[in-house]
Amino acid sequence: MEKTIARAPAVWQESIAKTVTFVVTEDCQLRCRYCYLVGKNSRNRMSFDTAKRSIDYLVENPDLFPERSIVWDFIGGEPFLEIDLIDEICEYIKEKLSREKHPWLDSHRFSLTTNGILYGSEKVQDFIRRNRPDLSIGVTIDGTPRKHNMHRIYPSGKGSYDDTARNIPLWLEQFPVAATKVTVASDDLPFIRESVLHLYGLGIKHVSINVVFEDVWKDGDDAILEDELVGLADAIIDGEFFTDHTCSFFSETIGRPRTDNNNWCGAGRMLAIDPRGDFYPCHRFTPFSLVNRKFPPVGNCFEGLDRNRLRPFLALDLVSQSRPECIDCEVATGCAWCQGANYDCAETGTIYQRATHLCRMHKARVRANNYYWHRLEGARRPTREAQ
């Protein structure tokens, strides 16, 4: 019988749902070396009143927010540092939606991404038990202890692998098809292959992995990435992991010319709310996410959304922000960018200047991706011919 290829779990409602992100705290136990959240602090946390005002505004203005589904996303810092607040917010959301007979009542998700350190705590587990049908939780673990502890460290410099890994079995028991998010920077490129296989060994079947958007890449990094991914491709095929495991570095949709003019990023179509109640087009535009410049809010929970400030984001597309060589690139599909990172490193304060730090890294990924699918087809062909 021909072996099937595993597909990563689909994002709930994909682009149909409105994503609203609450930055409930700017604090975190860790100080990850590659983290784009450069302004972590223990001072700024969201109050329940700020969250309540924001929810009321969203629910009571269906003309501004006409989507039939919504993802209520909670981030930090580390969101589980504010589990009591998150619990109170979620209970209010359900109560408000029921009272208003809002369509989101039957079509919503609560989503959190966590470093996993507090996952097994009594309060977190109680929250999960009461919200499980409408809940999505991702735990970030970077791979082997060596790779994970290179970046995901406490302020003291101590690695956090053991404190995260101890909660992985419980997380997988509760969310068996969940994906972990792995981040790769320049210095840990040589550990991609062993790290993905290590995560498979922990029982994680879906690994979402990406390189950082910032300008950290050195000459030769693209060759290291390609070599690691070719080795990973061999391991996945030889070990037949492709039947029930996925890795986002390998995709059938990347490495082709672009035939559309869509923007990669969803900034402006989602909404982020910081602890002060200010609205932003994405959490990457909040003050503690930017290094080189500030971005003015597009509204707040007291006065509402200023749609004129959002207008530039709604006009973003491939052509309006890309160089000709990017528009005409033969392997353009799958080449990602982050609007917040673009803005932070632009020569002027514009969202229309696309950063191209990842160009060589994307092309290396495409070459390895082509190798993967070519080898996989060859590995499957004898099975077909024998039928």
C-alpha cells in the first residue's frame, strides 16, 4: 500500500477568522537571545478593565468587525504569568458573547503560545480543563538541550530546556496534534537536523520552524542551512517520518514564481492590544517589540479604532513594497516577511520597504525542499510500481 504524507494541522478557520491579540504582560521568566521583544519588563501588565473595554468595543461594533469567527489570542512576554487575568478575560468573553447573542459565541477560539514552564501548574491546568473544546495552546521548545539552551535562557544565563521538556508529555496528552514553534538564528543553524528529530522523539509530530526575520545572517549561513535541511530530508525519508510527521521547512507550495499580488503578512487585518489599551495593527508594532523607532497606535479601547491610520496597511501588497528582483523572482513563493520587522529596519519610517535579509536563506531552503520532494517521489515510486 502506498504510504501517505502527513499534513500539518490546519489553522482554525485560517484567514477567515479575525485575530485579536491581548498582550497581557510584557514580562517573561526568560531572556531569549533571539527574541524580538526587546523591551521586556515587569511593570506593564494589562488590567481587567482594559481588557473588558476592548472586548465591549469589538463585540458592540459588528460593522467594524464583520468576521463571523474570531481567535482571541493571548501573548506576553509569557502569558501564563497572568493566568488569573486570562481566565477572567475568557469568562467575560463568553458571558458577553452570550448576552449579546453574537455569532462569535459559536465560532471562537482562545489561543496561547507559552514557553511551557508553568504549563503543569494547578491554575493553568484548571483553565485548560474548563476551556478545552475552544482552546489552542502551543509550547515553544527549540529542539535538543544544546540548541534550546543556546538561546532560551533565564536572566542568569541558565538554560530552560528541562523546565519546558518536563511538561511536554502532559501538553501532548491534552493537545496531541499541536505543533511546536522552533526558531533558528545564525549560531544554532548546525543543530537543525538533530533538533527536529529530537522533537519527533519527544512525540511532537508537527514542527513549525522558521529563521528569525532580523538582519543576523552571516556569509555562508545559507550553505549551512541547506546542508542541514538536506540531512534532515534524508532522515525523514529514510525513517519514514513523512507518514505521520511534518516539518514546515518542507512544503509543496514554495519555490515557484508568484502569480498573485497578495501581502504575505496580515498586519492591519488583525488587531493587537497592549497593556495600556492601545490598538496596533499587529503585536510586532507594539512599543516593546521595536528597536529603532516607535509606531503610533491605530486607536485605543477608550476612543475606538482610527480606520484612517489603518488605511496604509490595507493597501499593502507584493508590488507596493518589493524590489523588482523580488517581484520577478523564480522561487518567490514561500519567501516570508514581517511588516513590523520591515518597519523597524527601514531607511525611513515606512511600512512599504520590504527587508530582504532572508533572500539567500529562502533560496537555500528552496533547494533543500526540491531535494526532499524529489527524493520522496523516488522513495515512493517502487511501492507504486509493485501494485
